[in-house]
Amino acid sequence: MMTSEIHKGLPIDHEAFLMEKYNSYLTTCRYIEIYYPFHEYFYITFVEEGQLKDLIVFGNHMNAAYCFNSLVALDEDLIKEFTKLIFEKFPKLTKVKIDASYRTYDVEKSVMIFKSDNQILELPETVDEYLANLGSKKRKNIKNRMTRLLSDFKEVKFSIKKGDEISENLIEKIIQFNRSRMKTKGKVSGIDNVYKTNILKYARCYGCVGVLELDGKLIGGAIGTLINKDIFMHVIAYDESFSGYNVGEVCTFNMIQYAIENDWKNFHFLWGRNELKRRMMAENHDLFSYFIFRTYSPDYYIAKLKVAIKRREAALKNSSVFEPIKKKILAAKRKQSVES
């Protein structure tokens, strides 16, 4: 018989179990502490015959409980069970949020939102196998880029930094590359100072940073998190003045090569599809978020309406009718960025 119990705090003593079962950097105690400091933490243990079978971590904030088992595929029966327990234990809560689920669910009184996607490269056993999967043209391009770098620079060095080797200065430089590149595109980087501080704190626990140097100068880097044998990439950025060498792709390929050589399992590029991820053979995995409400309340129907409106807006945004307008706006942003 399965028994369940709600505990206060974070499951520090069970973190190894949590990481092994869910294999998600979002579902680690350190990540939760850093990124959700204003939540009141709880966890639910599910035990059968004295053995821990499952564990759900959540945080209460205002009128909602936020499930921290994210970037995973929870069992639907488990969702129904722990939401029932939460509503019974905390009568003032009106909803539970389940974020970044690989699965869709048919749960009563829930509102589903398409969140984003995770681009995942399932790593083969050898680098030769990966190169063969890329195809002859991509394989040739990677070889030519490395050959050009080796002919133009005395030293081309790629290295991996972990734990205490990851300095604040290193994180700062890579993030600055990202901000500068976004500016040239007429965009604003999504990495603000708070995010930068948080990513440094977390990197010192589970961080794995790839560094590309030319003649001793840092020109590219990839900030990631290593959980078990999966690497999750948060930032891949490089010095724009070296863009003619395709150093972003070179840095990424070196990171993938290192991962394969060290028997890692999956390379998570995380949110959003782009040309680099496509060239590196990453595959799309959709992610969904859910709000599960206590009752069919006005808040539930308002949430349903908001989702419907957002879906309509997304359809209009992706319509080819507005493509000329979007191009003009982007060109104006780029011009403004160059002038500033």
C-alpha cells in the first residue's frame, strides 16, 4: 500500500533520489533556493513497503502552489493525487501550477498552456558516429572551420570548467558576448543582472562551462548545467568580432564532442528552435504548463479566456500578412542599435 505525507522545507536528504528519478536541473534543491526565494517550501513523499517511490517538491506563494518537478513527464494519476493532497492541506490555495511538462494531461479543472520547447540531442556512443549522422556537408563545414582557425591562430584551445573553476569574471564575459550580439540584432538580451547573479550561484554547484580561446583570448563560451549524464545549455555566446570564423558553432561542436567522449547521454539546448540547434541535429520536444484550480471559479474561466486570446494573438503574429511590418520594425531596431 502506498502512503503519502507532506513535509515542510526542501528535501535535502532526498535530493540524490530526486535527481536520479527526474534528471532535471529545475528539480534540484539548490535551483529552487536560488530562483524561488519567496516561496514557502514543502515536499510530498510517496512510500511503499518502506521504500521511497516518488517525491514531489512544491512552493506556496500567495494563493498558488508551484510544483518544482519541472522539465519532466509526471504520471497523470500522481498529479491528481498530489493536487488533491495540496488542496486538502492548504485550504487558502486556489490553484496548483505544473510547469514545463513533456506530457499533456486530461485533468479536471485545469488550463493548459504551451510553454516552449526543449531542443535535445541524444548523444551517440562515439564522435565518429555523430559526425556520420551530420552528413557530408555539415561534416566538411566543421572540419574547414577548425582548419581555418588552426591556420590563423597559434593556439586554439577548448576547455571545460566546473565548480570552483567557474569564476564570476568568466560568467560576466560570456553574458556580455550574449548582450552585445543581441544588441546588433536589434534585440534586448533576456539575461539581466539578477539572472546573471543567479546563474553564477547555480553554476558553482552543478555548472559546466565550455570555453573557447584563441591565442589565450576568450572568444566564446557555453554556460551549462550537468545533472547525472545530461548537459543543459543556458547560454552559448561569442565575441562578434570573430563571427567570420563561426566560433559559436565551433564552441558548440567542441562541447558536444567533450560530452560524447565523457559518456554523457543527452545534450539539452533548451528553449527555442534556431539554425545552430538544427545544424547540430537537436530534436524538438514540446513543453506544456498547467494551472489546476480548486473549483470552477471565476479565476478558472478568466484563465481559460486569457489562453484563448494568447493563442489567437500567436496565430496572427505568425501570419504572413504581418511579415512586411515585422521586417520594417526589425530593420528600425537594428538601425537604432548601430547608431547608439
